[in-house]
Amino acid sequence: MISEEASRALLGICKTVPMTHQQMAESLRVTFFPFGRSSQRVARFADRLRQAMASSGVDVVPFDRAIAAGRRGKIQEGIVIIAPGTLEEGRLPVDYVPNLRTNAVVGIVDGPCPARDRSDQQDKLNTIVEALVWSIVQVVIYVDDPQWTVCTMNGAIIPCKGGGTFSEDVYGTLIPKLAAPVVPPHASDFQVEEGALDLGAMRWEPYVRDFEESSPLWAETGVMLFHTSMNDVKFRNTYYRRVAAAYLDKRSGMSYGFLSRQPAIAVQPALTEEEASRLGCWPMLQSSGIGRSNGIMYVRMNVRSHPMVAPLDDVSVLATRSGCDKSHVNGHRDLVLLGIRDGTIYMQTPKDLDASVDARPSYDTLTILAHAIANSLIASVLKRIDPGALFLRTFERSGVALAHWHGTIERTVIPAGYVQFGEDNPPVSCSTHQAALYTLTGKLRAFGEEIARGEAYLGDVHIEPHHGVNVTWPTLTGLATKMLGHRVADAEPARERMTA
């Protein structure tokens, strides 16, 4: 429905992004760290991994050639370091990288994944984070015959078989994780407007109330896990703690899930191609699919095989700040306003916010904004082709909600009119450009397919493989209530059978 160039421009992504498995493999450069003490099992696994990566098209660089000229033994930026075996303080891979934001590090450990025997989801995640921070790596691979397990910063725990599917798992699972690694967004990445958000204003009151009233319901669902605090995990020394803090942009820990509300706005209808041809930006719309005229951004889309042009206002979303407890949201402390103007992301923090509060944006900021942009474009199209559409009426009257958690959702929870997309995408990590582009293009495509079938579009369930789900719903309270009601309904027949 929308060109690749337009998608990147809307999200402020300046460079071409590898989107397919093969493009990711060919974009990836790795080197194997030679200073770990490896068991025979880990050494064999590392050799096999090196061969599988090279066969997939990955550039495997010898360690001595990976060192940057004139950088005092530092690895070149952009090279992923794979570190097999037990690593020693002072000779961790992080000691050889100029910046963890430009060099991902993978540890390979002998033994079963410690999360395997933990039943509590929070406990599973805490266990993995402890392993990641001990060696300052973003991915850890546990090698335990006959399987190996990939664990990542965004809470993914992916068991892989060690037999004939090994190369397929490297290509389909590990390479996307390394080619599109988690990079926590820093405040410096955005235009930060400290204290510009007045959550006491009447405009925000219904949204703040929705966050606060829904949070105890989310606690009851059990899907919104609390973050793993950096104060609760062990570092080798204070230097490595400072390195991790800088990488996390001084966040207090690793956070999972978010809640957000896109506020209601008046929607302008999409234009026909004939109407759009009168715009001053028409040549740009024809060449790149996006243009600006009289201060308004326009996006060219394909709707039911017909070109249409949708106007797009500045997009903004109220969202939980990174690290807050989603099951106890304080609306005047735990929310930030995220927005995007002309490809530049801005963040407003609350007025009179206590200086001790970490007002950091969600790891998923770009994905949140991609959903919001798509919602606005969908509403504009519906305003033209179906002005009475329920999604449009909701969007204009009260806005829409988006909730994300690390897990799944029962398909039976979702009523007719909701579409599911994303399950076939490569399993990239959150915070990545790929994740945001899959969101924007996939959501618009799912909408287009739904209306092409003559079905009403009400919202969607966005599946992020090995990561979680994003659910678009009218309100946060309504979605949490729906999930709890479904759980009770499922339990009722079981009780009846036991009684009988």
C-alpha cells in the first residue's frame, strides 16, 4: 500500500535497511573473540557456527583483521563479536569495542539455559538478564546437546535443535537477531522537550484515567512483567556497571512491554489521484510516494488497486516511560508524549516531574510511532471510502490504544474485524528499524487486504516473532477487561466438568 522510500521517510530512517533474511546475512560482519576458555562442546559449536554463517553469506572476519587501524586494539564499528567460552574480567569483548551501540556482542556458554527450569515468567527474564550483564553481552547462546538456546535482551528465549536444522536455525533465527540487534534509544536520539507535557490539561484527562484504571487489570492478566533492575543483578566491577548504564542511557533496568494511547484528532479524507495531481508536491508523490504541500505531509497509497493520497498530520502518542511498573501506573509520573514531525522524533516529559524519575522513552518507540502513523493513514482512507466506519468514528472521538507484552494472545480473544499480521517476518529485535518498518508496511497491508475482502477493519494484532504482540484496541481498560473475561470464560467449563 505504501512505497519503501515513503515508509523510511515517515519514520525518519535515512538509509536503506536490510529487510529479508538474505539481505540481513549479506549485511552482517562478525568476528570470533579468541580470548575465552572454551570446552570441547563450545569449541565444536563455534566452529560449526562459523561455517554456517559463512555459507549463509555472512562476512566472517578474522579477529586480527577486525581491529580498527589507529584505535588501540578496538574492533571496527559495525562488526558483531561472537565470544565462545568463559570470559575473564579485563578481557571481555566489551573491552575491545568503541561503542556497544555499534558493536553487538554474543556470548556462547556451555550448559543448559538456566531459564528452562523456571516456571515464573518474571524469574525466567531476570535469570537471562543476569547472564547478559555478567559478561556485558546483548545475546547469549547456551549449548546443551542436543539443542542450543538463543537468549536476547528483549526477553526472547528460543530453543533450537542441534541436528540437521542447525544451518536453518542460524539463518532464520540467529542472523536476524545479530543483523538487527537491540539498541536502547537514547534521549540524544530525539528532540527532548523537558517539562513540556501538562498532563493536568483537560485534553489529557480521559487518557490519563484510562492508563490508571487499566493498570490494576493489567496486573491481574499477568502479561505485563516488571523490569529487571540493574541494582538487583551482579556486575564484575563498577567499571562494567558504568558501561551497562551508559548503554542503557542511564535507565534503571531492562523493561518489558508498554501501554500507549493515541489521542483523538479530526481526520481529513484521502484524495483521489486526480485531486492530488493539483498539489504542488505531485511530482514528489509520483516519484517517491511522499511529499509536502502548504505545510501538510501527503502519502501516496494503493487502496483496492486504486491510488489515493492521504494527508498526514503530526503524529503523537502518550506512552508509558521505560521502566515504569505497568501494573501501577501513576499517570502524572509514568507517561511521556512521543511524536514525529518530518521524520524527527520528539519526546515531551511531564511538567514538574520529580528529578529522580527516569523519563526515558520505550525501547519500542519507533514501533509505537509506526502504529500511530498507520492508524492515521487508515483513518484518512476510511474517511474517504467509508465515513461511517467504526474504527474511524472511534479514532476521531476518543483515539485508540496500543498495548505490547512479551508473550502471545489467544486468537479467540479477538473478535471479527481484527486482523493479524507479522508472524512471517524475520525475528528481529525491538528498537530496530526493521521492526518499525515491518509494523508500518504490515499494518497497512493487513488493512488493505481486509477492506479488499469487503470486511470491516476494527483493529489488529501485530505478532513480533520471538518478541511479543502489539494489540490495537479502542481503550487500554477495554482490552485488559476483554482478556480477563476470556480467561474466566475458559475456566468455567473446566469447573463444570470437574463438578460433574
